[in-house]
Amino acid sequence: MELIVEFTSSIKNGFKNYKNFNGKANRLEFWWFLIFVVLGIIISSILDRLIFKANFISSTSAIGWIGYIWDLFIVIPTLSIGARRLHDTRRSGWWQLLLLVIIIGWVILFIWWSQESYESDPEKKPIGIPQ
């Protein structure tokens, strides 16, 4: 039950703070929101296939109309929470431009998004993790 609450609250926070590219987002909030985005992509692809009879295998585009609408709906909140996650690791949100560098940029961002949050206060630092 607690996981469902964290999932829904992460999604609500992601949409509530979609204009906020400042501040921080913890790992759990970021990854729950990213799972929501990926589930939306899967569902929109299935709906495109069922409703519009889209054939993604022989098509040059893997996205249908519902997928395009979903992408437009989710792009700003995803960039926003990604920037706040990078701020939580003491990096600029502009590092998300690495998404344009195929594979290498994705791996670097994945590693940075997965890192422990940076705490400047020694009392709040987790034991055993140098920062």
C-alpha cells in the first residue's frame, strides 16, 4: 500500500512542479515519475495499434497520434523533474542536453540520476558515503 502512495504522490509532485526547474527531486520521486512516463508510452503505443491499426514494424515511425499527444503532454514535466534530480546531485539541469548524445549521453545521465543525493550538512550525510 505504501508503494502505491509513493507512486501517486510522485506523479502528483511531478505535475504540480512542472514549471519549477529549480529545487531538488529525490531518487524515488524521479524514478517513480519515469516509470509512469514509460507506462504511458507503452499504453499509448498499444492504443495507437488498436485504434489506428498502426503497423510499427513496417513503418518508419514507431509513434502514432496518441503517442505524439502523450509526448507533448509529458515532455515539460519530465525535463523539469530531470533537472531537479540533477540539482539534487549538485549538477546543472542543462546536463540533460546529453540526451541528444545517443547512448553515451544516456548512460552518463542514467548514472547521475541514480546517484545518492548530495548533502552539504554533515549531520544529514549517510554514513559511509563520501561526498
